[in-house]
Amino acid sequence: MDPLIPIDEAIVNDIRSTIRQCTERGLLASAKWSVGAFSSCIYSQARLTHIPRLSEMFMSIPSAKRTHTRPPPPPVDEQEQAEQDYIAAARQSMSDKQFQRAAYIVRDCRSDKARYYNLYCQYLSHERLALDEWYRLSDKKEQPTSPVNNEIPILLEDVAHSTEPWLMFIEALFLSRMSRKEEAITALLNVVASAPWIWAAWCLLGDCIDSEKEYNDVLARIPLLANHPVVYMFRAKMLNDLHLASTQVQICDHLLSPEFFPASLWVMSMKSRGYACLSSVTFYGPMVIAKVLNSSEYRDAQTQFERILSIEPDRLEDIDFFSDILYVMDNKEKLSSYAQKFQEKDKNRPEVCCFIGNAYSIRTEHENAVKYFRRATYLDRTYYHAWTSMGHEYLVMGNTHAAIEAYRRTLDITKKDYRAWAGMGQAYRVLGMYNYSLYYYERASALRPNDVTIWDGLGSCYEDTERIQEAISAYSRALKIGINQSLPGINWKLGSIFRSMDVWSAAEQHFRTVVQIGEGAEGRLNNSEPYLGSLLALSERSIRFDSGNLSEAKEYLERVAASNTELAGRAAAMLKAVKAKMGLKGKI
């Protein structure tokens, strides 16, 4: 991995200028991200002669006394100067959410900045109308998958073939909204070539990428040096979005080194996600296949995120991911405690609603969990994390069709959420539609090839369709992944398959693994089907074969017979047979 380009005064001033320009143009999320990048790197820049305070970041760059290392001031746009009063009025109307009024104010202006306000405010105004119409059709078959804005092609004609970075960004936004991804990618690459720190452009570029292949193709086309800091940040984001954990933590460590962005909470959050992505068990809400109490990856992820909250306790970004970590770690106390704290800070943030939903879900209060996940989608319809979590809850509640609808909402927003693909696979399997189920599970496995839950689902589908060898391969793949080499459920399924094939040597190996796990689980598996079923299966083998250990079978059957399960009656009957066989052997 090539060393990063050093952060110098030119880069710092470039970030500072981008903050001001993003703020002026209403790209507040992008400005906020740039503020985080700026404030996290300036502490390591003691050699710079002038670094402004954060309160100065939204002001223009001083014109006096520039050194030769600083970029020259931008050329004065006489047209923009002549229209500055109109632009200021439009900017104020835009900040007041009066988009139509803002567009009207600069309708006759000709400067690039005025055209930006006119086009962007028209777009936002029509988007709001389209969203209102979309909500009006909610729960009706006429509702489209996303709001329909018929004005975008008209607006695109006014901005097509622009060469000014901000107008090129608007063009890319329109192209992306029309699903013309390749054209949007080309426009966005031109934007970042001219203004590399416009984070909104990088985020939109990421939205146009749906697979690892597309990511590698775009990465090769980026018109910046591969070791530019912002390219590393884009890589960290995309490796997280595409669940490609191989180098994500390493990239974040480079960015967090003292000479770059040592105090960046955003990079720390990406690093936390990278740790979790390295684990082979991921968050599926109440459907999670196994708790990972001793997972070093999840412990590292939790530690990293708690460090973020210790630095900035009021930070609410990415707390939905933090709730997933606590859920998989089965940390009910912290999940409930943090949910209460975050609710007091801002109960109208989608991330907070999702956190509260997980706190209810882990306590099996699924109806309340759905209520908060749905509230999150009301606050932001594109917040696919809540749609996916809602699908998990509906599946556990037995409302399969509602689960499919929730997962479909996620996939309408993004194709990169493997949990939604896997959830669709599980839902269609419940409905007995195995070909559909296989399709969705295979899409999930392509996005997340090291996930135990996905391979377990694939194995179940193959087993349901009597594709036994493929089922064995899928289950075996699940056992080979990461920390979960001894999952009782999958060992139980493999043992059952080999028993049905009368391959008792392989079956016994898997059943004994389940029993060993159960005996070391401090009673947590005592009444589970894999554990009790494995005891019965091993007892059956001892009864059938002369080499069987009848004393062991007797002990196992007594455990099952003492359980309060459906298997107790069968175990009692088998226990009589064992005692009879032991008595017969004693007479001999």
C-alpha cells in the first residue's frame, strides 16, 4: 500500500474552502463531513503558520500576505459579483426551505452560482411534490418503488455539458436520479478532478456502485493519485458499503496516523465497521444465528465505537451500527441504557429510532420494535437500515409477506445490503418458494461470502430441494468460516444428512461436536433441538451397532427423557430398549 500524500497547507485550505462552498450551496451533510476532516487534521499541522479557528471556517480565505505555497485566489466572476444580492436572497430562501421562491429569485441570473441555485432549488421543490404524491399512494398498488419526478429531464437539459464543478455535480445528481449510472459516474469523476473535497460527489459516486467489479473499475478511473487522502477515505467508505473487509482496517489506520487525520471520528467509525465486517456472524436482528460473546472482532468494534462516544458523547451518526454490535454481542443492558440516553438527545433522528427498535427487539418486544423502525422510515424513506430491520422483525412474527415488502423497500433503495437479500431468501423459503429463495441467497452470498447465516440458508434450500451434495457443501462452507467452526445448528444438520445417507462415521463426528458444545455451554443448549437430537442420534447408533456404548446411550437418553420437550417420550421408549439390551448382554 503506497504511503499517503502528506497533508500540507494547500490541502488544508482546500478543505476549508470546500466547507464554505458546500455551506453556501445547501450541501450541509457534505459541509459537516468536511468540518470533521478539517478539525481532525489541523491538530497535527503545527508547522503551518496560520490555521484558523473552527469559528472562522465559514469565512472567506484572507487575501492578505499569502506565501508562495498557498494557491492563488480564485478569479473574480464579474457576473457573480453583479448578481450577489440576488444570490444572497436565494440562499436565504433556500435555507428557509422556500425552494420555489429561491429558484424564482435567480431565474434571470446568468452566473454559475445563480444557475446552481435555480436548478437545485427547482429540483428540491419538485422532489418534495413527488415525495408527497408517493406518500399519498402509500399501501396502494399504484405506489411506485420510489417518488417520480417528471421535471428532472427538463432540468437536465439546462445543465448538460457544463464544465463548472458545482453544475457538473447537479448534472450528475440528475443523471443518477434517472438511473443513468454510467453517465453520472463520468460526470462525478470530472467533479472530483476539479474539486476533490466535495464529499457529496464521492457519496453520490458510491451510490452508483453496486458490486466489487464496478468499484474496481471506478477506482481505476479516478483522476487523482491513488494515495490521495480523499481517495483513501472513499475506499474506506466503499469497502464498508460493499462489505469488503480485507484492507478496510489497514486503510483506516493509515488515515488515523498522527500526520493525517488522527482525531477523525468518521474514520474511527469506519474502522469499527471494518472490525465487525471481519467477523463471520453479522447482524440479522432476532434471526441472528449465533451470539458472538467472545468474538474479538466485535469486541474491537465495540471498543472503537465506545472510544468515539467518549470523545464526543453527543455524536449520533452511525449509532444504528453501534446498536447492531451490542445486539450481536447480546449486551441487553448497554443496549437499553444507550437507547434511553440517545432518545433524550434527539428522538426524531432515524438512527435513534433504529437504536430503540433494536433495544425492544432484543427483549422480544417485536411489535414495539416494528413501531420504531417504521417511525425511522417516516423520518427518512431512504433509510434502508430500518426497512431491513423491520423485515427481520416481521419474519420472526410470522408475517412473511410484510417482511418481503420491507426487504423489497431496502432493495429499491440500494442493492448493496446483503441482509435484505438474505432476508428475502429466508422469507421465500418459509413460503416454500425454493427457487426464489436460492436466487436471493446466492445474491447475498456474492455480496458477503464469509457469512455463516447465508451459507446456512443456502444449505437449507438445497436440502429442501433434495440437492443433498450441494447442501453438504454449503453447510461445510459455513463451518469453515471464521470463529464459527463449532456452530451446533449446522453440525446438527450435517449429522442428520449423513445419518439419512447411513454414513454413520461422518454423522457421529458432527453429533459429538454438538454434544461437546452443549456440555460446554453452561446449560444454554440443554433444551435445544440440536443438542437433544444429537443425544438421541448417538444413542440410536449405540443401539443399532454391536460396537455401541450402551452405558453412554443410557446416560444420554436419561438426559433427553428428563427434558420438557417433544423428544422426551421417544427417549423414554428408547431407554427401555437400551436397558433391555444391557440386561441381555449381562445374561450372556
